[in-house]
Amino acid sequence: MTTVTVIGAGNFGSAVAGVAAKGGTGIQVLARDPEKARAVAGPLGGTAGTIGDEVTGDVVVLAVPYGAVTDVLNAYSGAFDGKIVVDVTNPVDFSTFDDLVVPADSSAARALQDAVPRAKVVKAFNTNFGGTLATGGVGSGEVGTGEVGTVPTTVLVAGDDAAAKQTLVDLVTAAGLRGVDAGSLKRARELEAVGLLQMTLAGAEKISWSGGLALVS
């Protein structure tokens, strides 16, 4: 059985941990504050700890802000070798809220893969708001109500390892969401641009934080 370690116990880390638990995986949550980690992991039947503790999951989700990724990598030198490492970040320039801080021909996910070359980096969840992961639908009303909107939440997955991408697709599908292979890791640049667009729309109150872009086939 696939097991998942979520690094980060904020709203988004909590939402991703919930998805993993719904999919039937074993859960480990690590955070700077172990009490917050326990608050997330406990109701899901998972284990908790502090960043720097041993990572037990086959899949490691970096549910931290883009600027905190380097600190996580420094705490786990070599520990991600052979694991699927999921980058959920959107490298937004928060000084302008109008651009990404990575080079135009690259992405946060590409930089992560370069930093952990023996891991299988996958870009996923960055085009979803936490509320839509928790409810399973886009535009489903108030966050946390458990309602499912008319359009199921779709998780777009990009990466260069086909088996790693399929693992993520299978995980979110088992949780009742929709997983779609979005192509190679090169597509992470476009996914991060979509993430920025959604954030600016929500910030301008053009869409709600329980909404977002939907994929209809």
C-alpha cells in the first residue's frame, strides 16, 4: 500500500492529507510545530512529527510555501532518493502579485527536480484551492461543508516519470476526485501560471476561494 508523508500542517497540507486518507493510504504529517501536525494527522488515523524526523512515506508532499522548500531540502539531504516528491507550490512574486519568481523557461518543480535528482518529482495540487480538495467539487458552496459541486475537483499532474504520475492519479481517484495526466515536468510552468491566475482572480473577488478553474470533458 502506498503511504504518504505530508510536510506542512497548514490549511493546504491538511486538505492534501485528507485526500490521501480518503484514498486509503497511510498518513504521516510533519511540521515545524508538532502540535499542529498531530492536530491534522490524529483525526485521519495518521502519525505526526517535526520536520527533520524520518520520512516514512513512499510519496512526499511538500505542502509548504515556495520560499520554505529550500529549508525542507536542507533538513532531508538524500532522504528523498527513490521517493515520489510532490511539489504543490506556486512561486508567486508576492511583492507585485503579478509574476512568478522562477525563470521564464523553468518552474519551481524543475528547480526541485534539479535539487533532488534521485527523486521522482511530480507537480500536482497547485491548481487547486484547499477548499475544493476538501469538498471534492468546484463552486460547491461554503468551504468545509462537505458539499460536492456540479464540477468535480480535478487534480492536474505533471512529471517525467510515468509510474510516479500514475500513483498520484490513482491516489486522487481513490479519494473521489479526478486525476489527469498533464504531461511532462515541462508543463509545470503552465500549471504554475494557472495557479497564479486563479490566485489573482480570487484576490480580486472575481471567483471565490471555494471555486477555481474546472476541467470539463
